[in-house]
Amino acid sequence: MLSLLCVCVLLALAGRIEALPFPLQYVNTFIGTGGDGYGVGSTPPGPQVPFGSLRVGPDTSAVGDVSLPFLHFGGYYYNDYYVRCFSHTHMVGAGVQDYGTIGIMPVSAASITKGIVSSYGYRSTFTHEEETAQPGYYSVLLGTWNVLAELTATMHVAIHRYTFATTGKTNNYILFPISYTLTPDGVGASNITIDPTTHTISGYVLNNGGLSNRFGGVRSYFYARTSVPFLAYGTWLDGNVTNGGATTANGGKGVDVGGYISFGPSPSNGKPFVVELQVGISWISVQQAKDNLEGEIAANDDFDTVRESTQNIWQKQLGIITVDPSSNANDDLIKFYTALYHANMAPTTFSEYGGVYLGFDNQVHKLTNGSLGYYTDMSIWDVHRSQFPWLALSQPVVMRDIVRSLLLMYEQGGDIPRWPLANGYTGCMIATHADIVIADAYFKGIVDFDHNLAYKGMVQGATTQQQYASRDDIVDWLHLGYVPYEASKRGASETLEYAYDDWAIGNLANALGNKQDAATFWNRSQNYKNVWNEEKKLFCPKDRNGKWECPLIWIDVFDPRYVEGDAWQWRWFVPHDVPGLVELYGGQKTFAAILDDFFSLSQDDPLNVLPNPYYWAGNEPDIFAPYMFAFGGRSDLTQKYVRWLLENKYTSASDGLPGNDDYGTMSAWFLFSSLGFYPLAGSANGTYILGSPMVNNATFSFPRSDGSVRPLRIITYDQSALNVYVAKVALGGTVLATPFITHQQLMQANTLEFWMTDTPSSSSSSSSPHASS
């Protein structure tokens, strides 16, 4: 039972948290922290700035201190009961466990013992009733220790404020379990140094996580200082505590290393003891962590000052879109602005104070050419579809620097990466979808990067065996026009994805004047037809002799022939040439009917616990499929199913995402779809396909090509839960004849208007852009 003093502390906290301004009050950072099975969103709820280098927050566990990895990719799981500690680095909705470094935890105890420092003995119970999460702020009452923990952050600095409510014989401690990593047994080496003269704590941990272990691990450095001098200190090594004396502890792989500082007991006058801890992190060195802290936090900055500044940053970031609160349901506002928040969490800013960053050559470099940031942690296989196109539309300067970062990785590492983490190649997933990312940015007016260098790297990845980020079996791809089954069981998926990549390369080649190259790559983009089994109307692997290896069961989502999906889901992966795919199906009517069956069957399983064998809203291979009806003359079915997905697969609860958010991919899909249009990434004219908007009366203030910021008003008439169909659409006052618009048209318009109805339109146009446009 909580003491009366704890209750008083909570009341005091409530008194110093002011009402959040619009639109921050509509962000629920707990969305995506829950779910079951394949419906876990894996988003961390702790504070960060947009695209933060640091994501500080709680790592949790269940009864018996069980922490199943697939529930804790983001560190925190909503259904847990314990906070293990607060770590400072986290993945963002990825389906793999990594980071979770620089662990810190406040404890109130008589002394620090082996029982506390071993096996997460410092963990604490918590409840959601005593927990608050907002953009830029997190707090929780640690029930075991009667300590209120509050967190806020800048780009590289976390500010902790601990209110110790316990009085009596117990002492107030801050523990630094520095060898802690989110990945079990992930520590490769660690160090902690406590300086009692300057009252600072510093050190590092080498983390070998699920991805970082593929290139030797990632070192996270920290430098911390307290607002109140500590009175005592100690270290531990594999549970053996040394009180005072030793100021440094070191350990290698698997060795438990940590330290603590003590402030003695709380005052006897009944007032709680409050201490602030400022923690700078760095990927370069302890000195750089100190520079980051001192460069971002002024001497007189306290917790509330930093929190206010960070929340102001978020208010500006999210204020790029104003959705009218008076004409939208509260639940829809929460879903929309939380998705906008999630879509601006990543990628990670890897450059540090002074413009320095650790490159892929393990050397320290400095930003040049006016770049504002160097970015990493790019789940490109996922984000090229929606989140990066969202940033190209809403944050073009960030997107410019993302492209520049990819090119710096190419220069310093040798290949353009497909899933860069920190300063290394992970080789995760398949294909070379950075080709689409770069082309998409270029065709949306983001051209301030080295085009020739980009094109050189793209051609290298499409035509040669690379050391770090190669396409599988590139030789057979070039010779046979597909990846054969002997070389890769998932050759059908790889063939389809390589075709998409080569289409994007062809588009860029054409724009750069390389007409012969463009023809070559456009021809290769048609190789998807080489794995089309006409008899089964299915994409199947086949061997070098042309023997088919089609599955007997089309709805086996774990079929090794396909990447993260089944044969049904991969039937649609030709985003770059949907008209050509329609022809393979025998025409628009057959195509639309089969696609309709695909979605209709998916509705039989409304849950997200297991992968849906038909349309799987929680994963990427078929994420474009709802918009493919437009190419089959049935835009009404796009409207029907998009609205169903928006209203049924996305909620405002902790399990409100249909699956891993994958660095904002699902959230960006929701944003585009809610506004009524969705991108065909990599297209030379920046194609968007129109859908059925969920929001009423939104104003999108995005940067235009001339550098100004002018509003685009998205207006819906007769919008309702029943009126999911679109009677007509007007862009800039001109009624559209087709369900397609271009990026340039969108950027030049002032209004995008939708007239909604409950009746499907009988005049859905099938006119669509050419495959190479």
C-alpha cells in the first residue's frame, strides 16, 4: 500500500503539470506499446525530440520478471508489472531487439547489496494509474521504492528527476547498471567511472544486439551529473559490491558491471528529497557525451525548463497539420496525432554537438554542405513505402539529409545500405530499396545532393555483388531475369523487389539524361513476369531450368518461399506496374474481383494476434494493395477497404497498431490514408492514389518548391462513418477525372476537396500513370 506521503507527491506532481496545448493533448504515446502476438506495436513511450539521438524510457517485465523479447522490442510492454530500469536508447517499432543501453534506476534501501544489483533486483512495481506519458515527458511512481521518476530529453541529453518519498532509515540511491542491455547477454564490454570530486559519473557499454552484433556491436557512452552532490558511492562487478574506494569498474563480455551514488536518507521534516540527473550520451566518446550535455543544457536549465522546450519543439513539429477539433471525433484526433508523432520519431540523428558523427569507416567526421543532421537507424525495407515519402512531403530538409546520409555511408563504407543501424551495415531484409528512397526524394523536388554519386551507388547495387548490402544472387538475376529457387528459396519475392528497385533506378537514369541506362533498367523492371505462373495466377519460385516450385498451400504465412508473407500476399507486389499486373490477371474485372476476395477474406479474422493469411495490415508486403483497385477501375473498393482498415485496425488503445510500427511505416500509412491520398514511391511524377479521407477539414502547411510555406486545405463534405465513398474530388477547384494526382499538382494547389456519399460511384476511372512515370 502506498504511503500518505506518496499520495502527496503525486498530488504535487499533478499540480505542476499544466494542460497541454493543441495538438499535444491528442498524442497518446502508449498507443503501440501493447498488443499480443504479431499485433505488438513495439513503440517506446518515453520522451525524445523529433528524430532524437536519445530515446530515454522504461524497460519493463512481467510477473516473475519475465521479459519475452518479441514483446519488448521497444523496451516497454503495456501489460507488464515491473520497471527494470530506464535506458537511453531504443528501437522504434522494429521487429528485432537491440539498443536499450545506459541503464539507470533510483532505489531507496538501507544499503546496496548483491541481492539488489543482481538479477534485476533493483526493479520496481508500477501501475498505469500512477504513470503519465506525453510528447517530451514521462513519469511513473516506482511502487517498490516509493520513488517518483520523471524523464524529459533533448537531442542527446536525458534529464531525470527523482522524488524520494521515503523517510526513516533508508538511503536514497541512483544505480547505474551500466552493463545492462535490452538484448539478454548483449553486453560485450562495459565501464563505469565515478568522480567524487566533480560529482560526475561516466562510462560506456558495448552492445551486441539483434542487429548490431552483425557488425561488431555499438558503443554507447555517457556522462552524467547531479543537481545535488552525492555523499557516498560504490561499484559492483558480477554482483560483488564495493562500497567506496574503487571509482572505476570494468568488465568484458557477459560481465555484470555497475555503480551507485547515495544521497543519504530523506529529510526528517517529512519533505521528499528531490534530485535531478542530467545524462549526456554519445556514440563517439565520453568526452563527446560531456560536450553534448554542456552544449545542449545551460548551467541554469532545470527539468521543467527542458521539458517545456522539448514540448514546444513537438508542438511546432505536429502543428504542421491542423485537424479541426470541432468537426472530428476525439478518438480520431488521438489516432491521427499519435500517428503523426510516431512518424516523426525516426530515423535517429547520429550527428552530435559540433556537427560531428561516427561514420561507417569508424572515423569521426564533421557535417558539411549545410547539412543539419546525419541520420541512421533506417528500416528501409519498411519505410520506403510510406514513412520516407511522408517525410519527403512534410519534412523535405530532413529527407534531404537522410539521402545525404545514405550517400555518406556509401562513400565511407562501400555500399549504399539497406538497413543501417548506428554506424554499421546490418544486411537485414532483402533488395536495395534505398534506390526507391533516393528516386522518390529526387522526384519530389529534393535535389540538393550529389546525383552522380547517388546514381553510381544505385547502379553498383543493381549490377554487382557487394560486400555489405548486396542483392542475393545478382549474377542469376542479370543472366536469367529472376532469382532461381536453387540460389534462394525466396527467389520469387526477391525477383519482385529487384524489379521495383530497377524501375526506380530507370526513372532516375532517365531524369539524369542516361536514356540507354533507363531503357535497360525499365526492361529489367519487367522481370516480375518471369516468376508469374499463368496457370495458378500466382508468383512462384522456379529453378534455373524453369521448373516451378509453387506452394500447395497459398495461405501459409511462414512459407519460406516468401519473405514475411504468403503466396496470396505476394500476388500483388508489382507496385511499379499495376497496369501490367492487371493484364496478367486477364483484365480489370478479374483483377478487381480477385483483389476484392483477398480483402473480404481478410475480414474474417479481425484480430492481430496471428498473421492474417490474406490482407495483413500489420506487415509491409501487401501494404499498397488497398490502393491497387484504382488501377482496376474500382476506386470505390479502395475507399471501402481503406476506411474499414482505418476504423478497425487502428485504435486509440495500447494495442492500437496492427503490428510492429517499423520506424513509422504503419503510422505513415495511417496518416496518408486518413488525409485521402497515398504515395506510389519512386514514381517519376510523384504519383498519389486517392482514397477515402477519415478526417474532416484539415490544413496541411507543408513547404513548397519555392521555399515558402502555404496551406493546403483538405475539405470533406458529408463525411460520416457511413459515407465512406467519394462522389467526386476537386484539386485546386478543378474536378478530377481520375483517382491519381501528382506531387507537383498537390504542391501547387490550395484545396483538396472530397464529396462523400454512402453509395459507390459508378464512374470510377481506370486511367493510370504509365509504369515509367
